[in-house]
Amino acid sequence: MGGRTVAVFTGELDVTADAVIVELHRRGVPVFRCDPAAFPAEMTLGARFGAGWTGHLRVGRRVLDVADVACAWWRRPTPITVPAEVPESQWVRREAVAGLRGVLAVLPWLNHPEDIRAAEHKPQLATAARVGFAVPETVLTNDPDQARAFVEAFAPVIYKPLTCGVLDGGRVIYAGPVDPAALDDAVRVTAHLFQRQVPKAYEVRATVVDGRIFAARIDALSEKGRQDWRSDYRNLRYTADRLPNDVADKVRHYLRLLRLRFAALDFVVTPDSEYVFLEANPNGQWAWIEDETGMPIADAIAGALEGAAR
């Protein structure tokens, strides 16, 4: 590699990526934006392996030479799909994903897609404990007996969806308190994550770019928001904050272990001022945090991408 182009892989509607691309354009950095979901129907891949991968991606009249990519950003791409009427559509899709992923893997990344996938799993809690964060007692199970025993031992307990929590029809499941009476055989249907509820003074979202930490204190002004601030954005108050030095050191250590240059980490701060790790998203949203606090997160990400393009 050794070019100047920043490649951004994301969906068509992504205001977070938009903010960074605007800043990159302001800096005069060439940007190639595309959604991998366009492959193979609307995107052409042509790559050859000799001493290394050479080749291109073509979307319409736009062409990306993979050798010209200085840094790539795997933001929020849409999954590749293949119409069911295509013969052997599932096999075709698997081959498309494997082929595109194999070529993209050699690019220099802000966060490598494989590292993003690895860091999204809840075993991240073990890494958090390894660097010294306090982590709530947690159980991951589809056994109703184990779930009930956990609730009895650690009440009050909350349930947290393992993924984004979006159901069919657009309904969303948020973290919330567990009613022991509701833990029936339906628990067996899928994996459930239960966690001891941590006493909360407020929460902190720490967005990290190449070791630079943008911490936002989040105060929920409603009971609904206190259970899960994502459920009531209208009743939140944001304040630019600063992590204690020991917490900041652990954050940076955590990201080094997971080989991440960017992540968004969520903490509960207890009435005793203890920072308790909840989760880390290697591709977390942050644009609204920047809007509310004025912290220059888009500028920092653009700087990280541009740095490789110099």
C-alpha cells in the first residue's frame, strides 16, 4: 500500500461517517466510500495475488485501486445479500463474502474488521477484568433454572440483549429489570445475558481514538433512562468529562489487548465514584455525543485516517 486514499465502507445512510468524510474533504484527503452490500450485483472486484494483492473495486464509474488505500474504515456496512431466486443463493453469498473479505483484509485499517468482530463478543468482559476494571456479576444462559438461581443470588438483576435488540417490525429491546416470575421455559429459546444491577450515580461514554479519550458524562432525567439511557434520549443531559488517570490507563490497555484504535466504552459510576465497566463497542456511535458536548471526535477520527494518508 502507500497511497493517499481513505476508503470508507458503510451504508448509504450514516451521518456519523458523513461527518468524518466532510472533515476529510476539508483537509483535501481523497475518499472512496462504498457499501459492501453492493457486491456482487453492483460492485465489481478484480484482484490478483503475486507478491501481494493488487486489484480494484469498481462501483459504477468509480474505481478504487487497493494499492492506493492509505487507510480503511469499516464503519456500518450493510450485509451482503443475494436474491433467493439466484441458483444456490446461500453458497453464492458465502463465496461473495469470503472473496471480498479476503481482499479487504490486506488493507491498512483504523480497526481491522476481524478485530471488530472479535471485540463485539461478550468475552470482552474477561478482557475488561484482566486490565483491572470492575465488572458486574454476569451469566449468559438459556437455562431457566440457572437464570432463576442467578436472580435469587444477585437481585436486583437486569437483562441485556447481546446484539442491537431490534426485533421484527422495528421494535427494540433495551436493558431492563428482571421479573423472576417471567423466567419460564421461554428462556430456552435463545441465549440471554443477565447482570447484577450496579448502583448508579451517572454513566460515562468514553469514545477513544488512537489513545485520545473523549469522555461524556450522561445523566438520565427519567426512570426509563436510568435503566438504559438508549431508551430515552430526550431526557438525558450530557457533560464533557475527564476520566480519572487510572481509569484512562486501563481503557488504553484494554484497547491495546484487543488491537483497536477506536472504540466506545460504557461505564456506570457508582455513588462511591467507582467506574464499573459495562461494555465496549468497537464501532460505537458518537456523532450525537459530539453534537451535545462539542468534543471534536470527527476531527480526531479524520486525523487518524489522514495520518496514514500523508
